[in-house]
Amino acid sequence: MNIGIAGSGMIVRVALEALREVEGANVTAISVRERSLAAGQELAERFGIDTVHTDYDRMLEDPAVKFVYIGIVNSLHYDYAKRALQAGKHVFVEKPFTSTAAEARDLLRLAEQAGRYLFEAVVTPYSPDYARVRELLPQIGPIRLVQSSFSKRSSRYGDYLEGRILPAFDPALAGGALYDLNIYNLHLAIGLFGRPDEVRYIGRFGPNGIDTSGVLTLSYDGFAAACCAAKDSDGDSFTLIQGERGSIRVDGPPNLCSPVTLKTPDGEQTFTFDVPGNHMVGEFRAFAAMYAAGEWDNCLQALRHSVLVMEVAEQARVDAGLVFAADAAWPDA
């Protein structure tokens, strides 16, 4: 896989470290903004990247680049992914997949039309703890309550309090707690239980209208899932699934592989996992294996899951009155 990178921020650095551990992955180019040229050159030197572009379209014109990883502000995911697909590239899009559900559906359409692999780069669906939870669910009987919490005070929250609005807290750029942190809880809940019957979102909103924390409730037949996330405070991160015959607890945030504990009347069992230190390695290895094996149907299945997650996230935004700039581009969606 010859890969071109779009972006130079923190997540790109983590992705580049992860790709070093993926057999067959070869990063050949990186595209950055003019003002980020020094950062792009530093990354190129550090990771042995041949070419640094300040024009994204020039990178897309390079026939040696077969895949594009998009690790830029959320609001540009759709546009950059669309252009890459139209240029005939396979694409990894960093989570959240898009800003709106309409954008997600359109990318699915474009990928199918072009016959190109398109993946949302999100850890949760490819993590061994997620797979183990799925395996254990039948042992705890009918589900009655689900709680997922992911709280991490943002390193940019101090700037926000002082009036400096960085992308993580900018509604024009599709920032906020729901799309940055609670999106992981959504991937977990929807991956395990499917589309909810009802979606509600109660957020704490800052002066510019962005959600700095919030509680997302998903109603299913027979139970509810409460998904909590905060960028304005720290707290315990975990998932607890309660059934009539037992419970399953994941002791850690849904973006990391964490120990899983099964409790039933027969006793308690804890499962641990031997995984790479970089939490993104697993997802990239899964993508590479899917592509190498020609598993197009599995790619589409994962894509449809990402579309569903964005549809539910948008329902939550609508419920809370959280408006993104991208909404105006799809008035009839």
C-alpha cells in the first residue's frame, strides 16, 4: 500500500507511527497547508517520506499514491475524501467519518461507484476487547442497561476558556464532545446493538454553541444505553453492559483495548489482550488485510456501519440543536 497523508497534526503523527507496524504499508507523500510546511518537512524527515506537497490535488495526481489517509479537521473530511475517490484512490478517513449523515451517504455512493476501498479510521470496531464483548453477550441474558463513559479534559480547553477557539471546540469545523469522544461510544453501541429506536442528547454548551460534554441516550427494545463524554473534565472511562443473568465491564475508554470482565452467577472472569502499544495499529492492519484479500463486501459492511453511526450522531445533534456549518450544504437531506 503506497500511502499519501493529508495533514500534519497530532493524529497524523500517531497514524504514521502505527503504519510503521503494518506490513506492506509505505508512506510516500504528505500534503500540508503552506503555513504547515515546516511541520510537513519534519514529518517527512522523521518517517522517511519522499515528497511533501502544499497542494492536495498535486498529491492526488501522483500515480504512485494508491491510498490516502485523511487526518485533518473534521469539517474537511468529506471534501478531501470525495476528491481522493474521484482521483481513483482508496481512502482512510479519520473519525468522525464526516460532519453530516448526507456526506457519509454520498461517500458510500462514490466508493461503490468508483470501486474503491473506503474506511473510517476508528479503533473501536477492530479492537480485540470489542470482539470479546460481542462473543460474551449471550451469556448475560436479555440486556437491560448499557453505560459507556469517555471523559478526557482537552489540552485545548484552557484556550477555549480564554476565548481562543481551536478546531476541537469550533462548531464551524464539526468539533465538540459528541463528534470527538462520544463517537467512540456510538461505534460500540451501534456495533453491538444496531440502530436505536430513539436518540436524545443533553449537552453542556459553551458560549459559541459547541458541546463541551454531554449525555447521549439510545433507546432500544427492552433497554437503554447512556453514552457520556466530556472534553471539559476528567473522569473514569468504562463500558458496563448489564443483563438479567450477568454483566460485562470494559475497564477503559472505547478508543483503547482494555480488560474485559464477565460476571455471572457462576463467577467472574477477566480477559486481557496482547496488543501493540499504538492503538491505531489494529485498525490499519485490519484495513490492509481486507484490501489484500479483496474483501469488498466486508469493506461495504464497515462503510454502512459508519454511515449509520453518522446518522445517529446527526439525530443527536438535531435533538440538542447543535448546528454545524456543513448542514447548510445539505438543506434537503
